[in-house]
Amino acid sequence: MSQDRTQTPTSVHTTPPKLSEALRRMKRDDALVTRPARRTLSQMMPGYERQPVLTLHRPEFSATAPKPVA
């Protein structure tokens, strides 16, 4: 065997000139686009109030507080 079969043929990785030029243009145009920053909830929905977070633990009672009736 005179061929080295571990090498990938170079013809597999070549792209047609028109395609590579189009890809270059797309990459250049994409670099010029400035995207707006992410918006916060208050910017998207002014005046919206979030619901309180549900706490899933039992509150600790002090020694002077009355015991809860079960």
C-alpha cells in the first residue's frame, strides 16, 4: 500500500469560489450588525409586579410567641 489512508483528501475540504466568497460576505456583514442589549422585565412590561416567592419551610417560633394550634 503506497497510499496513506489516514490523510483526508484535500478535495473534500475545498469550497467553490462563489460559495466561499458568499460566506466571506456573510461573515463580514454579520460583524457589522449591532444587536440591542437584552431587555429587563421592567423594560418589557412596565408596571408589572412579580408574585411573591413561595417559601417551603416552616417558620421558627420564638420562646415568647404562642405555639400554633394544629
